[in-house]
Amino acid sequence: MSNSFWKLSSINAFRKIRPAARRRLAFTCSALLIFCAVAALAIAEGSNEVIPRSQEFSDPDGRFANYNQGGPTDISKNPFFQDLGTNGRRCVTCHQASDAWSVVPAHIQARFEATHGTDPIFRPNDGSGCPTQDVSTEAARREAYSLLLNKGLIRIEQQVPPHAEFTVLNNDNPYGCASTTAISAYRRPLPTTNLLFLSTVMWDGRETFKNSDGTFMPVAEDLAHQAVDATTGHAQGAAPSPEQVQQIVNFETQIFTAQTHDDAAGDLNARGGQGGPRQLSSRQFFIGINDPLGLNPTGAQFSPQIFDIYSNWAGISDRDDDEHAAARRAIARGQNLFNTLKIPITGVAGLNDVLHTDTINGFCGTCHDSPNVGDHSVPAPLNIELVDGSLRTPDLPIVTVMCNSTGVITQVTDIGRAMVTGKCSDIGKFKGPILRGLAGRAPYFHNGSAATLMDALNFYDTRFNLHLSQQDRNDLVAFLKTL
Ligand code: HEC
Ligand code: HEC
């Protein structure tokens, strides 16, 4: 483990400590950094600390901030931070303020080292590759929790729905969870922030519900349902009370997260930049906003100009006092690429088949259409073939699925939306997620297969034959890091 990593995790934990305890710790800590990182973590767990209205954290590319519109939140009172289950898990166990409300491998590893793998995130029900794995010694735990430690993945087990249109013929699972009816998938915790911009809750949309008239329920109702399932599932508890659920939903729906400072470009609000969570919190959103397929309730035309956060930086001049000008121009170029790069979209189930078009002349924004947020503004699960058998890495399962009516056989690392609907056409489909606060929560994609934003971009470059130049890649990634 590198020194800079310890520095980062101890600083993050340090920020969470009450001022008096912090002063005492600072005094003793200078010489004993590693011990103190552990002590700081322990104190942070037990303190009566408050989540302030605004809180900034370091990430590998600079800093991001959480803006809590609900005002300071006492974590000793809000059930998001309380032990509601039976295994020590809390929502905050997997959704951490310091990790842009997801949880990142470096900090999971720090928790493992600090507790010898007994921190509540390390529980065999869904933290290990399979509940049958040995977790009796530290070495065994290191192995059983390897996916969590390396990629921050949690096991999601789902039953093949009754009357599914498909049969699972084989489930090659490296951890022993090889059932062909109860299927284990491994997924990244989605961040519990910017939630008011969601059209779809969970990677596979399983917590997004419709009213009896076919319209979608308000996201707050989806989230209430989700909070119950998270408590009974991850925390192995009884259902929380309606009051507790309400407090959880009130808390999580008032948080906004975005990058505020970039190592190369400096303050993301300077010289007309519109970065950071406060600006984000005032952005407009409704289901269908800027939809490309005619689902915008206002009838407005789709615009691929999804982001305008850094438009003022496009022509920024080299001033004597501004060493950031070149980096800012690069970010503006990256934003422009996101908005204008032509992507020949082929073979995407959920798009090409729906439109009966072999090649859609699209953009990043065809699937990331919510203005200045970047998620899909309607529930529209898509198969961009991340789960294709050809991209399987040895740490992931490979499931062989046959469509009963056609006999067509596919191999995927995660069945995705089809485990919710039972439909063959939904195999491998996932939602287009929010693209804000990215730098603070690597790795990317539901299965953590992209360690960096460059890796994510390279996936698209190959998948859609984009042939991006190195400069274009660098600019696009420079932009994504500032979201
Ligand atoms: C053991 C880790 C863990 C715990 C504990 C946990 N979550 Fe999660 N959370 C996840 C994972 C993994 C996902 C994504 C799973 C998927 O989509 O299949 C997720 C997804 C979510 C989402 C969906 C966000 C979106 O963009 O769709 C919300 C909201 C959420 N969790 C809230 C909570 C709440 C509230 C609690 C406490 C009651 C909680 N979580 C406890 C791991 C956890
Ligand atoms: C055809 C639809 C489509 C297009 C085009 C598309 N995306 Fe995506 N994007 C998705 C879907 C679906 C996901 C979620 C995939 C998953 O994890 O299963 C995603 C995920 C991502 C993620 C990971 C986010 C996270 O939280 O892990 C990034 C970053 C991203 N896209 C950036 C881009 C960029 C940049 C472009 C343009 C070069 C682009 N996307 C074009 C559909 C698309």
C-alpha cells in the first residue's frame, strides 16, 4: 500500500472527527501516522458527528464536495447512519460521504487493514464472493472478500423469475455460487446522492415502480421501497419503520455531489466555470427531459448539447495570473466532444431494435440525455454489451442463458434487467447512470470493469469504432473528471 494512499484515507477520516478530539489526535499523530489512521477511523465510527451543509473531500484528481440542502444532519439521529439490521451494516457502510456516497476500493482496503477484515462491510451474506466461502481467518477473509477489496463489488443474488422466457443452462461462478436458479451478480454501490435526478433506481431498475395508470411513481416512493429492501437485504434486519424510511429518503434526496477543484484546472467555479454541487442542485429535471425518442412531455426536440458547465472556458486566454488556462481550455474541448462527437450506435438492445435502425447516428447524450446530469431521463435499460462473454475477466462469473422460444444461447457476466422482468429482450440491460461526482468514486460501470475514466472511454472507443485521437481522449477524460 502506498504512502499517498494512507495520507488520503487518514485525511478523510480526520475531517470527520470532533474538533477537540481532532486537536488531541493531531498532537499525537504526527509521528504515528498509520496507527492514527486506524484510531481516526475508529473515532469517526463512534462520534456524534454532524454531516454539515457543505463538506469537501480529496479524490485522486482534486476535490469534490457534498452539498446537503437539508442543512446539517446529526448522524446519531438519522437512520441512514444507524444500525438497523443484525450484522452491523448501516447504509453508510457502503455509501460514504468521503467516497462521493459510493465506496471505493482504496478505502475498503484501509478498513480491511484496520479491522483485519471484520469491519461490517465484510459480511458473508453479500460482501464475499459466495456465503459458503471460509471467512474464519484473516487470510481466508482476504480471499473471500477479494472482489470487494479489488473492485468494490457487492454480490446481488436474484431468483430467475417464475415464467422467465429463458433458462440458465450453466453458471460458472469462481466463488462457488453456481446455482442456475439463484443467480449471483457483482455490482458497484450506486451513489446515494443527486438522487432527485434519477429516472431509474438500481442498475437494473428493480426499484422503479409504476402507478396503476402506467405512469411512473415519484422517485421518493421508489427510494422508500429501496430503503426497506436494503435494510432487510444488506443489513439482514427487520423492515425499518415508516418514520425511519422517511428520514432516510429525506436525507439522501437532499444531497448533491460534484467535483469542485481539479488538480490541473484549479477551482471549477473560477472564470465562469459552473462546477460544484450548488450549481448542480439548481438544475432542472423531470422524467423525459431532453429525451431523444420523443418522450419529452413538453414536446421539445432533443439536443445533444448535454453539458454547458464549462462553456465559458472555451476561449479562455492565458492571463499572467492564471496558470490553469490551458487545462481549462482542454476541459471545454472535452465538454464539446461529449456534446458533439458522432457515435454510430449499432447493436444496442433497447435502442437499435426499438427504432428498427441498424445504425443510429448518435452522441454520448443519446443515452446520457439529462442536461448537466448525464443519466438517462426515462427508464430505458440498454445493453451496451459490457457483460458480453468476450469481456469476461476471471474474477467474474459467466452465465449461459438460453431463450426458450428461439433456442438462442448467450453468455453474459450479469443477466441484468432480465432477472427482474424475465424477458429475453432484457438480457444484459442496465440503466445509463448519473455522470456527476465521477472522480470520487472509481471504478466505473456496474461491474467495476473500468478502473479509470480513460478505461471507460476506451471501452466506448472499441465498442463503437470511434478511433479517437490521443488528444481527444485526454480532453474527454479531463472533462469527465471535473463533473
Ligand atoms: C453492503 C453494501 C450496501 C449497503 C449496506 C447499502 N447499500 Fe445501497 N447499494 C448497494 C449496491 C451494491 C447498490 C447497487 C445494486 C444494484 O443496482 O443492483 C446500491 C444501490 C443503492 C441505491 C440506488 C441508487 C441509484 O442510483 O439507483 C440507493 C438509493 C441505495 N443503495 C440506498 C441505500 C440505503 C438507504 C441503505 C440503507 C438502508 C443502503 N443503500 C445500504 C450497496 C449497499
Ligand atoms: C448506447 C448508449 C450509450 C452511449 C452512446 C454512451 N453511454 Fe455511457 N453508459 C451507458 C450505459 C447503459 C451505462 C451503464 C453501463 C453499465 O455499467 O452497465 C453507461 C455508463 C457510463 C459511465 C460509467 C458511469 C458509472 O457510474 O460507472 C461513463 C463514465 C460513461 N457511460 C460515459 C460515456 C461517454 C463519455 C460517452 C460518449 C463517448 C458515453 N458514455 C456514451 C450508455 C451509453
